[in-house]
Amino acid sequence: MNHSLHSADRSTHLKIVTMALVAGIALAGFGVAARSGGQDGASQTAKVIKAGKPVMITVSGDSAFR
């Protein structure tokens, strides 16, 4: 049994890479499922915020005036 990655043979390296790949795919799948399953299949839309009239703000001491 090798306790060092430097002295491990080729099959041990292959097992480590395979397990890392499987864990990465599982984590990505979990993230996609958690993101898309939150709103009962409804599509997500962006809210649009329109700019209003320009406002001048001045600060004097502790209070702000608009």
C-alpha cells in the first residue's frame, strides 16, 4: 500500500483521476438540478428597471437633501 502519490503506480493515478471526474460531474449535476428545480418548471425572466428623472443629491453634515 502506497501512502504517497509520488510512489503510486499508474492504476492508482487512474483511480484518483476517475473518482475526481465522477465527483465533479455529480457536483455539477446537483448544482444544475438545484437551480432549475426551484420554481416548479417556470421560466426565469429578468426584471427591467427604467431610469426616472435625474436627481441632485447634496450631503451637508449628518443629513442628506434631495
